[in-house]
Amino acid sequence: MAHYLKNITAVSRGLRKLRFFTKAPIFFMNPTRINPQNCSAASCWNNCGFLDRGGFGYSTSSVEANGLAAMRLEDGGKTHQEFLRWRNRGGIFHHLASIDPSSCIEVGAVVHSMAVLGADVHIGSGSVIGPGVAIGQSTKVGYNVALNNCTLGDFCIIHNGVCIGQDGFGFFIDEDGKMSKKPQNMYAKIGNHVEIGANTCIDRGSWRDTVIGDHTKIDNLVQIAHNVVIGKNCLLCGQVGIAGSATVGDYVTLGGRVAVRDHASVVSWVRLAANSCVTKDIVEPGDYGGFPAVPIREWRRQVAKHRISSKEVKIRPDCKL
């Protein structure tokens, strides 16, 4: 037992020295029982899990050079050498990802290769950050979010279930009616201070990037198709649908369930009433409503006229009261 305690003391001193020189957090992950009757300093080292992260000034090679094996993920007896466990909240990241040390990746989240996470980024459980995704500083990503082929600016809030950067809905139809998929090779670019509500979908572009301007706020269950460009300081309420290649200017407000047809353009400083449908370009700032969307006063006159006509009672001449 004295020999056992002596070896444990030696390992503890070695860990403190390694932490001092490398500034690296040491983790005892997946520890195994140490048999006091068969214990050596080398076996104690091997029973310690060590987290490898290039952002702390050391890499896998430097860790292994010091006689320590980097902590790897195991699944069914297979060791996934490319994925590691993040020190803050226990999420999983690829060793080729670039992650700021202040970022938080919750358990169950996955960050793939070549992804870039800025300072103070928070990734919720169940979220997947795809290859090459870039996330700006202080951006918060909720639970079960899927990010692919996109960039997120600084100080954004991405709520639960959001999907950004997936392929848009585009197909070629030949003379026989057979459909083939259109290439979707562009990106989705989200500006700074953007908030995106739960279960909203933003598709990547096909011939131009899908763009969301700075300070734009998007409600839950909004669909933004490929190649859409939305300006800054816009407000999109729940269940808005914007078809492909539409362009929306700055300071535009879309009420609940507003629809914008493909390739339509909405000028800046426009407000659309709920359930409106934009079927052609809107070139003058102002308030609009109806299907198709017309200036708000005209739409109100239409509604009033319809209401009055529906209340009129027509009596046939031969009808006896």
C-alpha cells in the first residue's frame, strides 16, 4: 500500500508540472480501477484521460511526445481518431476544427472539421455544426440546430431546431416530365445581431448566396428559400414564406403568414399585413395588404366593400314578406 500511495503522489506531482508548463486542463475521463498490488507510475499515467486541443497551445503530437495519449472517442470497439471531447460541457469536435478556448460545446453536440467557432460561442446539446461553418463571437446556438454551408455573424441567437445551409428546392424537368436536381453550391450568410426563431429553415443558394442582413429578427417556423436576399433591420413574423431568388430591402416588416413569390422584389421601408401575398414587385415604400398585396387603403376598401355586399339582402319581386 505504501508503494501504491508513493506512485499516486508521483503522478499527481507530474500532472501539476504538466499543467504549469502547457496551461492545459487535465481531465480524469473514463477512469479505470487501479489495483494497489499492481500499480506503477506508468500504469497510473495510462489510466488518466487527457484532452487534446490545439487552441490551448498544444497538439496531439506534443501530448504524445510527453508520453500521454490524447483522449479519443470509442464506439463499439472502434477508436475515432479524428474526434475529441471538448473540455467545456463535454461536446464532440473534430481535431481540424478551430475553436476559441472560451467557447462552450454542450454534451451531445458535434463540431465537424474545418468549422470555426469564435470567442464565447455557445453550442447547445444535439446541435451539429457542419464542415466549414464559421460562427462569430458571442453567438448562441440552441438545441438540435443543424448548420451547413453557412456563416453566422457576431452576437446572433439561433433558437432550437433551426436548419441553415441545406439544399434549396430546385429541379430540372425534361420533356418527359422527369426531374433532376439543380446544383446547390452556394452558401447562406447570416449577419451580425440576427435572431432566428425555432424550427426556421434557411436554404443555401444555387446561383447566389442566401443573405440575411444585420439586426434582422426572424420568428418561428419561417421558410427562406435559396438565393433570397434580406436586408438589415427586417422583421419576419411566424410562418412567413419567401420563395426562391426574392429580394427584400431594409427595414421591411412581414406580418404572420405573409408569402412572397419567387423572383419578386420588395423595396425598403415596406410593411405587409398578415396573410398578404406579394405576387409582383413592390417599388414604393408604405403599407400593403391582401391577396395580391395592394396599398393598405385600397385593401381596406376592398374588405369593407366585400363586407357590405355580403350583408345585403336581395328580395325577389314575387316574394311575399
